Amino acid sequence: MTASHRSAAADAVLVDRLATDETGEAMRELYRLYGGELFGFALNALGDRGAGEEIVQEVFLRAWRHAGTYDPQKAAVRTWLYQITRHAIIDARRRASVRPALPRHESDVETEGGPTLEQSMLGWQVAAALERLTPEHRQMIRMAQFRGLSMREIAEHTGLPVGTVKSRTWYALRSLRLVLEEMGVVPG
Amino acid sequence: MNCEAAREALGAYVLGALEPDERAAVAAHVADCPECAAELARLEGLPDLLRHADGLVIPPAPPAVEERLLDRVARERGRHRRHRPALLRVPRGRMLAVACAIGGLLVGAGATALALGTGGDAPTETAQYQLRLSGDTGATARAELEPGRGGTQVHLWVKGLKPGAESVYEVRCERGGWSASAGTFRADARGRAYVVLTTAARVGEYERIRVVRHDGPEQESPVLSGEIQ
């Protein structure tokens, strides 16, 4: 299961269980819901798989240790986990910068005019939102936005009528907006 | 252009995917229609957000991290448990004896169940049955069996498999000529896997865990095996 079919309330209950769950199931579930996107975020920011794995492990340990302080009124679980990840990445970069023997991360994007950590964090959340759309809706957005195709070109490519492509693109963006609102990425 | 046509074109409009004449028609309609203008306002910020996600593909959560994470949490819980007041603690030897007694009941005379903590920590309160699996291929594995009402949940950590997802492996719980499948899995790019599988077979009904590789229809080869001691 991905984080796609869950409500913010279900996530908050899961974090609440973290503190007392003796079986490890709550941690396992939380990790399987968010481990992928947070690993992508960390890997992208640090450019090293091992470092990315360490960060993700650290993030979920911090979440476990501080589950009691999580306040669902202040932020969604996803937002909370991203903020923990962001801090962990900053800490890792700081450690690397005071240990010059360690190799610099190739994708230390903030020092190379690339996206900031905040922008990158936003990007991964939008990528997660796209995963929650139907494949048909995702396809429309990818072709129009990322490949720069016009409605007519998408219709030729997919064999669908132009009218269908157009209305499907509209519904796709409406769905995306709703998902981003649910995730707390944009205001509702 | 009416409202219905304009709205259906708004997605393409904000993504810049309309032909110039239709784009102009939508713009003219929106300028005079507050409802459609409101709908446009809800959508027009999305392309900027999407730009941040260009090229990002969410990877699978690394199974190895899950394993390390759960081990670490179990260890820290064990440490915490050792600091509980004496009245709440059960001596380690006694816990092991209780676990063995439970194991004896479940597994029978030929098998012993072990309740072990990790790395010298206090044992967990739920009985955990652990065993090692080995074979001729160089792969090794560790399995934890969690008895449940409907059968057994098998946690399996494997390394040393042929890297890549081409091969399908099956986990079986066996006794004599009897066998129950717990399910199938594939290895990751490093030849590792961590899976949680469920079999209807109950602890005590089988005496070994075997992993076989499916090489084709009706063709399989043994990879790993471990006896419940």
C-alpha cells in the first residue's frame, strides 16, 4: 500500500500508535507508506545511496522517539516527516562540510544554483501527489507539462479524440489540486 | 465560447497546451465570466508546482533500511524495558524457559522454539521463533516466525541471491513430504530481499523452511533450507 489511499487522520492515528506499539507494525506501516518518497528526497539531495539510506533510517527513528510531540493540528504526518528529513539532510551536509576528507556530494544542489531543499521537498510531494492520480490523468499531465505536447499532439499520440484529451486534462488538474489540498501542500 | 467548453479547456489552457486561436477564445471568455475565472484561479498555480516534480520518480523504500530500523527500535525498546521497575520485569532465564515450554507445546518433541531478543537485549514479550537458512548457492537467510490465529507470518531476510528481479523465489513450510507455501518474492539489485509472507500452516505443523527458485513451469531448484531446532 502506498500513502495514496489514506486520510490525514489515519496517519495521525498511526503516529500515535508508534509510541506504544510493541510489535513494530506501526513503524513498518509508516515506513512502507513514506519511506520511498523520503528516500528519494534524501538521495536526490545527497547524491549517495548509502547516505540516503542512513538519513531515512534516522528520520524514522527520530519520528519514533518524538511521536509523542507530534501535533496533527499543526501539520500533516507527511509534512512532519519531510521537515524531519530536511533537518537530517542539513545535519548530514554540515557534518560532511566539517570533514573535508569525505567526498562532496555531487548533487549538493543548493551550492550549484539548483533547487533549494525547500523546492526539492515540494517537488517530491508533488511527485507523490501525481502517484495518487489515475494512470490516465497522470499521463495527460506528464505529456502536456513535462513533454510539452499540445492537446492535438497528445490526441495523435494516444489515439483519443481531442475533446477527450482536453476534458481529461481538466479533470486531471482538478484531481491534482484536490490531492495537494489533502496533503496540505496547497491551502484548501 | 460557452462556460462548458471554456472549463473543459482550462486544464490545457494553464498547461499552455492549446492552439493559439482556442487559447485566445478561452482568455476572452474568462475575462467576462467570474465563475470560470474562479476555476482558472484554482488551477493556474499548478504548472509552477509541477515544474518542481519534473523528472522525479519515487523509488521503492529500501527493504534493508526497514530491517535495520525495526531491529534498532526493538533494541531500544529492550533497553527501555530493562529499566522498568523490578516488579514488572521477568528474569531472562525464566522468560526463555516459558518460551521454550510454549515452543515445546507448539512444535512437539523434535523442535524447540526460541524467544530471543536482539544483540543481548531483553526478550520481546511476543514469542519469536528464529532460524537460519543456508544452501549450496552461497545465499543465506534469517527467518522469524510469528504464530497467529490463522497460521504463521514469516519474516525473511535473504542475501547472496542472484541480483535482479528475473528470478522468482518461493518460501515453503515443510514436514516430511508435506509442504505449504508462504508465498513468493524477488531479489533486489544487490541480491537481497526482506519479505513478510503468510502461510496457513501453523507453527508445529512444519519442521523446516525452504526457499526454492522457480526456473520455469514445473521447474524449480533448491536455494535455502533451515530446520526448526
